[in-house]
Amino acid sequence: MSYKDILKSLALQGIIITERHLNRLLRARSLHRRRYDLDAGIDFIVDQLQGSGKDHGYRWMYTKCKQHGICIRKEDVRILLSLLDPIGSQVRQTRRLRRRQYFAQGPNFVWHIDSYDKLKPYGICINGCIDGFSRNIIWLQAALTNSDPKVIGGYFVEAVERCGGCPRLVRTDMGTENVVVRDIQRYLRRNDVDDRAAERSYVTGASTANQRIESWWGVMRKEGIDPWITLLGELKDEGFFSGDFVDKALSQFCFMPIIQGCSS
């Protein structure tokens, strides 16, 4: 029986809940559907291959299927990957899968700055900065916005004062929220003579390629804020959050201090 069938059966008995709520109830009671679901596995793997799962081997893909409640055999995952991604499968088999190379010469050589938008629809905007060498969190702030260049620039100035200097290099995505950081960094490094001085002290690229901070977002979600993302999503699904100004203000008042504590 699919989740939709379960929800229909519950509705006939006068119990109206969302699929997200049903999943949460089943997980809390360690209940799982035992039915083998090849179609769901195919759809999930196709979706993963179009995003972050394009470099996954079949063992990790099988683990992700289980984590998402999809009942499928490991051997079938291997076969599906070989059919859906033959080139990637061949590269992995020959152990020649290319990975992005990362190099930082030492602490405060490069700072990575990025924003986390999973809670932005609920009025909670997170921005963070991590040291590329030590992975020390330079700042991690939950606030009303992570799109205002002056706000992000303020975080950067406070960090420079606290650390006693700026990094040799700052790495961000190409968003306009980082323009103040860009100007401050280039100004602070204007008189230096190394190969990363002045204009070359600030670089941009795709947010998904900003490895150090993207990796930290995964840790933060898993270890801290995932329950709050789920809770706020359920409130929205059940009609208790419309996304208007009042609802966002209530969300900020109730949850922002908690989420700041979870993420720091």
C-alpha cells in the first residue's frame, strides 16, 4: 500500500493528515512499508542523478534509498545505476572518478561565505563563513535577511576585528549580497604584493562548488536544524503558516533564537 493509499484510508475514517506527518509518525514508531517498490526506486535514482547524487556509487545510493523509505534490493540499485548512468558507473569501476581538488595553505588563507535558504520561506535567513583550512566557523548567523549586502558586510567587519585581520582570499557565490564584502576585502588587501593581493583577493563561483561551506550546511542540517525544517514544513502543509508578514514575524519570534542556538 502506498502512502497515498494509506492517507485515503485514513481520510475515510475521518483522520486527515499530510504525507509528511504520516512519515513522521511512522518513523517515530519504527514502522516501514515492506512492499518492494522498484518504480519508486527508479524515480528516486533518476532524481538523484540530476543533482547531488551524480557521483554516488551503488552502495551509497542504496543507503539513500533506505533513508527515504524506498524498499529496493542493493543488487537492483547497482543494475539501475549501470543502466541510467553507464559512463559514471564505468568510471567508478575503473577507479578513475575525478574529484574536485581543494587546497588551502593554512589558517585564514581562505574564508568561504555562503547563505542557507532552507528556512528563508519562514522568515529565518542564515549566513555563514568557514575557514577553508581549519574548518573553523568564523560566523554563523540566523537573522531577518541574508540578502542585504550591508548585513553580510557587517558580519565580515566584525570577524576581521575579532580575528585581528582579514584572510588572503575570500570565496563567495556570485550573489549581489556579497558586494560589500568584496569591496572591503579588496580595500584591506590593496597594498599587499603577493599573488592574491587587491583585486585577486576575492573570487566567486557557483554556490554548489563552494565545497567547504556546502559541506558544513549538510552537517548543520543533520546535526541541528533538520527537525525545525520538518516542523515548519508541517505547519505550512497543515494550513497553519500562510507565509504572510504576521506568520513570518511569529516564526522569527518563536524559532529564530532556538535555530541560532542549534546552528552555532
